[in-house]
Amino acid sequence: MKKSLLLTLLSMCFILLLAACGGGNPEGGEDNSESGEGNSKGGEDTAAENEAAEEVEIEFWHAMSGPHEEQINSFVDQFNSEHENITVKPVNQGSYDDLEQKIMAAAKAGNLPTLSQAVTSVIPEYMNNDFIMPLNDFIEDSEIGLSDEELDDYVDVFRESSQWDGTYYSLPFSKSTRVLFYNKEILEDNGFEAPETWDDVRNIAETVTKDNVVGMGFENSYESEFQAVLNQMGGTFIDEETSEAQFASENGVEAMSLIMDMIDEEIARTAGEEDYMSNPFGRGDVAMYIGSSAGIPHVAGAAEGNIEWGTAPTPTLDGEAATVFAGNDIIMFNQAETAEQKAAWKFMKFLTSPEITAAWSMESGYLPVRYSAQELEEYQSFVEENDEYKAGTEQFDAGFFTARIQGSNKVRNILLEEFDNIQLGQKTVKEGLTDAQDRANETLQ
Amino acid sequence: MMSEPTWKSTFKAFLYLLPALLILIIFNIYPIIKSFLMSFYIDFDYFNNVVYERGVRNFIHLFQDPNFIKATLNTFIFVVGVVPISIILSLTIALFLNSKIKFLGFFRTIYFLPFVTSVVAVAIVWSWIFHSDYGLLNYFLGWFGIDPINWLTDPTYAMPALIILSIWKGLGFNIIIFLAGLQNINQQYYLAAQVDGASAWRRFTNMTLPLLSPTMFFVSIISIINGFKVFDEIFALFNGKPGPANSTLTVVYYVYQKFYEEYEFSLAAAAAFVLFIIVFIFTLVQLIIGKKFVHYD
């Protein structure tokens, strides 16, 4: 029961114990497979290697379940049948949190998979602990790499969020952005079109808020919206170069007030106890809300039979457009052998190829990660039929991403706590942000 | 009955104990020692198991961290809120279930059900009961003219909500233990007391309670230890957050945050160790008090 956490901790320590007793040295045996010290793998392996030098099996950990997992499995099947010598084994590890915890435990035990899905914000931790593989050698490889045109075909904001100081540590995979969902009926009844600016949003929200309907909605963690408005005002959230939080600036206070004033005036609300906004929106309790584009299928489910809805790009401020792109990448760990890494790279390239990313996007609601994927006929007719998917890709040029630094989870926890304090009226916007910034900078040192 | 222990009998017993002992050592004792050692790591490479510097800084940091203080206080509030009410309620229900009523098996099953249901399922159901607009609880309170309460989003009510859920969830286990204890009491005592004309209340205070004291002692120790370790309920009820504005942050939740979310391995180990000490002291105090009031026939 309540022991589950403790048990995990304990079993991790146990794994450590086993690893220590196992006698295998984790650093050796990686690249020098010929040296014959197969003490950790057993003797059969060497025999197999001689037989078919290129036969490799790689594990791919992910956090996709249900229809998403089926889709991944079909990609894997396609890849496996196209590559005789490579067998990719997809392993569903549960939720993103579960996946992260399992990676942590596997890293400690020294048996990481070759490939995994990973949230971009956690990659710096993996870099710092030195178990993730830089990808430049593969990308630049003349045989299996990416040409300049191919590399440029990756959507800019994703390509940039996969690099740290010019080194690639990931390829984008299940990516999403923020879009504005609106209730067509409520807006039309009041003579409004979908909002384009924050002024529009406020205006509509003021008018349509009545009885049981609240005009505007935010997810519980609306730090994405805060960041977007802050960016539109020209402010900085966290400086990636110096790892310094700067969001308590004048711009920061103004950006937060823009959101908080609407909540205080009760023309906007957060998801609150409902965890996600899709349910209240689907019931018709809120007229608009900003959420993740990956939530489109959830909204569709919640709204079915209740309301007519659509999506629009997130609102602009004084003509400035800016929206946060986030999501998951594919990463390679460095405990695998060279042949495995090569095979893994081929699979990464395959998963992010235009056809696959288009198919993935149509099935899952994540964004296509290649420009050319959007031009595929199939994709275009899909978007024609499902125009709620337009808003996401329309915002590529206005896209930016949260600073990817070590300790970003700590900063997020601090921020969520201080946001609560502000929202509950225990602190003013300025106090809350200043406290959050001070605490963030203290931990980021 | 019992003969003197010999080397042979000790060895034989040891063999029987060995499997359980091994598991305990590997999964409990070793990790406790290891995490105690880890709580002194200051500069270290967790994944490669290299330690460059040791010290007590983690503990100093803990007691200067307002969130840890808050977590400790919240944990105490939780224990004080849950344990007494839970014991009184479950004893009352156990007495009722121990009497001659119809559909006894049905009632016993009903009360035990929450205990065997997954915490996540329970929390999902309760998050609807606690819902401010659509929840049952506010609906009932409305009958008495009480305004809707934001159980899950108001820091004042988040802890009471968690306590209510935990009491309900833990009742079944306590009831079963109390029932077993009650059925162990020899009926002849009661017959004798009835002959002497003792009232039902007198029989309860002067016979049932003292004769039930070993069970009571067991239940209170287990409940308090479990109370200090609360985590799952919070995680599930508040959807992976320690309540609004950290209002239900407990020590174990703090450990979870530090270890899994923030990669502060040694700090998490230090916090876990502090919790261990707290629980240890409480159990010792209970043992001492127990010696005075518990009668083993």
C-alpha cells in the first residue's frame, strides 16, 4: 500500500547491491566487444556475434498507451520488416513519471535501454549525469546521417530545443503547443468571432460570463501562458545561458496580472479540482480556454454531443505572437554498443521521417515535426477535414520553448506553489513572483 | 510446555527464520542503513556511486527549508486528525458487527471493501464527492444551509478532505482487527457480569476495554505508523500535487519530490531518515505507555 514508494526505493538499493556483487565493470565491455570479457553477458553472445555480425536488438522505452501505443507498435513493425538485421522492441513503461523513474533506476543499475522517449526538460539532468548520447556523429555521418536539407526540414523550434550549445541530444517526437479552444455557440450567440488578441479574450470573457458560464479558462499549471505573455512583452522567464530566473521583472508582474486580474474578476477560472480544462469546457462551463494541442482528442471526447467547438492560435499582445512548444523527444543512452547505437539512430531517423511523423500526427494529435510532412497530400486532406488541428502548426513561427536547464523541475515546483499563493490571495503578484524568483535562483546556483 | 533452548533447537529455528530474515535484510535493513549513509553525501555522483564529500549539511538544509517544516507539521496534523477518530469509529462499528444482527456477512464485507480497493480508484470517487459544484458532500451540506466548500482547492479544507478520505479508507482494516479481538473475549465474563447486574456501559468500560487493550495497542501503533507514511492518498486525490499551496505536503511526499522530481537524492535520504527517527520515537513512547495500560490476561 503506502509502502509502494518505499519499496521502489528499497528495490533500487537492492539493484545497486546486485550490480555491485555482479562483478561486471560497467565502464568496460561497452565498446571493446572483442576483448572476450563477456562476464556480464554470458558466452552465447559472442557466438551469436560471430554468426551474424550485424544482428542487433534494441529496446525502445516509451510512455504511450492505448491507441498511441498501437500506432507506435505498427511503426516498429514497419521498421523491423524494412531492416532485416535490426529488431526494435518497444516497451511501454506507464506514464511519463513512471518512465522517468524507471530510467533513473535503470541508469543506477547500469541497464538502460538503447532508446527512450523523454521530456525535453529532463534531458539536462541526463546530460549532467552523463548517460545520454550526443547525436552529432550520427547526424553528420555521410552514410546514415541527415543531409543539410533534411536537417532544415525539422521544424525550427523543435530543432533548436533538441540542441544544447550546438550539440544534438535528442530528436523531436511527440510535440505539442498551446492552442485556444472556443465554444462556437456561445461566441456566435454573442456576436463574436474567435479571439485574436488578449484584448479580444478579455472583451469576450467579460460579455459571456454569466449564470454558470465563465468566459475564459486556464489549466492549473498556466505557467505556459504566463511565459507566452511575458515573452510577448519582451521579458525573459529563465535565462538559459546563466540559469538565472528573471520572471519577477516589471514585465513579469504585468504578464501575471493580465492573467490573474481575469481570474480575480471571475471572468476566468482555472481547471481547479478537475485536473484538466477539457471536462468543464466540454460541459459548456467555460467559453474559451488555452491548453495543449495534445488535448484535442480529450476535448473532442468531452464535447461530443454537448457543444460545438473550434481552435485558434493563442492570443497576441500588441501584435506580438508567442507560444510555448513542449513535449517529448527521442533520446539515445550511451550504455549500448556501437552497432546497437547505429541501429538505434536509424530508428530515430525513421520515427521522425516526414511520412511517419505525419501518420503519427494524424493518429495522435501531436504536431508533425517536419515541414515537408505538412505538405503531404494525406496530411493536408486530414487537416482540411479536421480543422481543429490547424491552429497548432500555424504557430510554428511564433514558437519558443522554456529554458532547458538542470533543476527545471525544482523551479517548476516552486512556481506552482507560489502561483497557488498568488491565486489564493495569500501573496500579491509581485510578492509571489519575487519569492519564486529568489527561491528559484537559490536552487539554481 | 517450552523446554530450554539448546544450540540445536536455536539452529533449527534459525533455518526456519532464514528466508524471511534474508528478505528483510535485503529489502529493509540494508536500505535503511544505505539511506542513512546516503543522507550524509554532499558532493557525489549518484549514478556511478562515487562520493567526494560527506557532511551534515543535508540535515541543516532540511531544518532550514520551510517546506520540510511544513511537511512535518502537516504530517502531525494528519496523524492527530486520523488516528483517534479512526479508532473510535472502527471500534464502534466492530461492536455493532459483533452483536447479533442479520446480514452480518454482508455488513462485514461492505466495511472491508474500502480497504481492498485501490487508492487511485478510491481517490477518483472521492474527488467527485468533494467536487465543489457537483459533489455529493456539498449537496448534503446544502440541506443544512452550509455554503459549498472548495474541499480540494482551498488550503483550509484540503487537509480535512484528505483526513476524511483516509479515515474511511482505513476503517475496514481496524474493524477486522477489533472484531477478532472482541471474539477472543470469553463470553463467560459477560454472563457473570450480567448475573451481577452490570449495565451495558459498565460491561464495556470495565470488561471489553481492558480485555481489548492488546488489540487497541496494536491498532494504535499500526495506525500511527501508517499515518506518518501517508503518500498515495495525497498523490491520487490532488492529481500529483501536494494539495493547493502545499497544504497537504507530508514528509513522504517531500521525500518523493526531492528524490524523483528534483534529483536531490541525499536530501531525500536525510528527510526519510528524519521520518524514521520520528516514527521510532513515537513507537517507543507508545511501548512505554502500553506497558502501563495493556493487559495480556
